[in-house]
Amino acid sequence: MLNEKFLTREEVERHSLDMRQFIDFRQSTLPNGMRIIEAYNSSGLTFTILPDRGMDIWTAHYNGTPLTWISQGSPHPADFGQSWLRQFNGGLLTTCGLTHVGPSEKDDISGEQREIHGRYSRLKAGELSTDRHWYGNADYSVWLNAEVTESQLFGEQLVLRRSYGLELGHPTITIWDTVTNRGDQPVPLMLLYHFNVGYPLVRQGTRLHTPNAGVFPRDSAAKVGHNLWWEYNGASSQYAEQVFFHHLKAKSNGFTKVMLGNEDLAVTLDWDSASLPYFSQWKNTRQGIYVSGIEPGNCLPEGQNAARRNQRLMMLEPGQEYRSAISVSVLDGKEAMRECWVDINQLQDMGTPVAGCQLSDFAR
């Protein structure tokens, strides 16, 4: 990361005429026809966005170190003839939704068949644009904007507008989403941000730090590891995935944070729990597909049927907008990690359990 004194407006404009030298979202096309957008901002953080896969994030690196796991042959062009699992790119962010998050299921009421984690991650984005601004002499930011629609005749008419923000010299990605129901009937809204963090950031001894009022295993496989949910082991053959649901604590303004890292490097998520009250942890330390999911959402990955039965299903009314915001940051070095750890500990001691997080059925 460059010294901040080199990135003031005065110094930059003395030495360069084009800010793309320092920060940009740069679009190109792969041989398989997929569009990609490469992002950088002079912080050491670089990542690749996939407009043809819901504006999700594929590869991500910090000073050359990979932050995420990716699947063989990815990124895969969207193909609804293939299963979601065969189309899974891995990558730093896979968005799940917009009307279903969880296992494949047949709707209890309509009989509709839904595949795992919904349709969103195979939808194409349009209306791409960028905004660039200096704020005073010290701060320069670039925003990438796009729209993704999920709709069917006589069914849901949803539009998600996503904005990615980068600030010059800061290893942080800001994500602003607005989902609008443009139809004339209420529709389910299930939205989960599946951030996938991989080796070597996640390795033997890596820990997840959360300010929680309780952590609950999803099933019998997770109960086996419940006493060490926060700690990661090395890769092992045939490891059975473990999923834990966290009832987090938040500040008075509703914001909360978690940190996943080892002794040298960490990733932290900060978000408003008022719009995303749930947090799921996916541990998958399996040989070759070694990856952990840290997943804020307005839902659990349980599917529409279970969410409806357990009164967790959010409905978006005609004309209603739903907004969410998440910041993803890289913490480099013990001091930056210690400061975040202190913040999380303060939330643990003084925070308030997030409202709207209903996990009583898992506490039994």
C-alpha cells in the first residue's frame, strides 16, 4: 500500500493527468465471452467483478496473496441447464437470492421447484456506469453501478441496483444494494452475501471473531464442532461441512462487524444489522475445496418453506425498496488486527443483541 502522503490531490495532480493510473474499474472480455471488470485502488487490494454473474466478485488478492478460493475452470458462463453447484465459481462474493436462499425444494403452496440458493448469481447485469470524485484534498473515490433484474411473467418483478465503492489507497470494498419490487404483488425477499475466504488467509489456526449473544449449530454435523466453531483446522479429506448461525450484537446505530484471520492477515466485514440481521458461518476445510463462508443476510440459508414456517420470511411489497450496505476490508499486520479485535470485544461486552434475528428453534 502506498504511503498516504503520495496520494493527496496536490501530489497526484503534480505527477499525473489520469486517475486511472491509481484507481479504476477496468472492463474487458474473456475468450469464453464473459465480461470481467478488474478493480484496483493503490492499496494492494485487487479483485475481479463478473457482470454476467450478478456483479459478484470472483478472484481477489492483497499484495499478490489470494484471499479466496475459486473452482476449477471458473468463471463459468451462466447456464441454467446446469446445477447451481456445477456453476459455483467460488470467488470472494456469491450473492444468493433474490427470492430463495437454501437447499433445493418444492414450494409447499404453489408446487414451484426451486434450486439451491436461487437464480441471482446466474443473472446478467446491465446499465453499467461509473462515478469519480475528489472529496477535498485527501479522498478520491470511484463507484461502479449496475442493475440486475429477476423477473418472470405473472411472477416477481425485482430489480437490484448494486454500487461498488473504492477509495484511493484504502484496502476496502464498499457494497451498496437496493432491491425494488416493481411488480403489483408482494414477493419473498431472501438475500444472503456469501463471502468466501480461502487459503492461505484461512489455514490451520485461523480464527473467526464475532460479537455474539449465541452461536447455534445448523445440524448434527455442526454439533460435532460446536465447541470450536471459531477455530479452523488444516485441510482434511472428506470433511463434512459445518454451518453455524450467530445471533450477533451491534452498536446503538445498528452496525456490527466480524473478523476472520490468522496472525498476519485478516478480512473484516462491517454492516448494518437492521437490514441484515442474520449471520451464517460455513466451515468447509475439505482437501482441495478449502474455503470458509462468512455470510450476512436478511435470512438464513434454509429455503422459503422453512423461513415461512418459522416466521423468518421477509415480504417486499409493491413499490417497496430494500437497502443494504457492507464494507469488506483487509487488515494487514498485528496492530490493525488488534484494533479490530478490541472493537469486537467491546461489542461483545457492551453491544445489544441484534433485533429481528430469530434463532429460538436452533437454540432448543
